[in-house]
Amino acid sequence: MKDHPRIYTDASVNLRVVDILIRLEWDIETAQQADLTGKIDDVEWIVYAREHGRIAITFDKLKADQGARVAHELRKNGGHVIRIQGGPEQDKYRAVGKLLFHYLEWYPFLTSSNGMSIIGDVRTASCRNYTPEEYQQKFYPTDAKQFTEYLEKRRDRPYKPRPRNKKIAPEQQPLD
């Protein structure tokens, strides 16, 4: 791998995994280095990664409200996210193995377009790449449908200046 990805890891990624990726000469920045630790909104780390030209990696499942916000952010402003299934408690070599095993699937996709790559177990060879629209539609169909309808209405809307009512100047009142 002569072309190394620029990665940003959130707080869920084990530091031992980061050490292995640094040994592989990947350009890694952690949440601690970016001062994004503690209780922060998941959208913040995606915005940070996007602004610094990095691919965000997480072990979080991105479900419920936080997942909906992430899907909305990816669709609205773009970004590159890898979600490694198995959680932060999985063996560090297994997590890195998943990342390296599916490298030829997720890296070309994320360098050419915005979206989310969900990397599963090596045995099942599951790496699914989703554009922001596909990701939102697959995991949050109700929200995606409303968002799509909103965008369709706004996309081709011609600009029409609003008519203004002419104000009549008040009559001069006599001074006492």
C-alpha cells in the first residue's frame, strides 16, 4: 500500500488499533489530538474529519438519534466515514485485519466519493459502501423520504421576488 489514507479516529477507536496503523505508516489523528474528547455530538467529528481532508473511523453503531444526525450531515455536506462492526471491545488485530482485508473495497470508494463504508467480519467478506443518499435511505427511510421531498421542492424552484405593499407616508401632524 504505497498510497496511505489520512485517518481521523473518534474516541471509540482503541489506542492499540491506532498504534498498529501508525506502524503501518498511516497518517492518523485521534480525537485526543484534536481535542474532541468527552461528550460531543457525533456530527462534530465528521465535520472535523471533512474539514481536514481525513476519513473518519468509528466503532460506534450510529443508531437512533445520533445515527440520524450523522446520516443527515453526510447527505447535506458530505464526508467520509468508516464504521467497523464489532465494537471497541473487539481484539485489536481483528479490527485492523478487517480494515486491511477490505482496503481495496473501501479506499477507492471513499477517495472518489462521499459516503459511509460499513466493514463487517472477514469471514463473511462484508464491506458495504453507501453514498450518503443510500445510507440515509437504507437506515433511516422515514427521515430520508422527508429530506428527499424537501430537496426536490427546493431544487427546481424558480426565484420569484415577493411583491411588496407600498407604504403610504403618514400625514403630517400639526405641531402645537
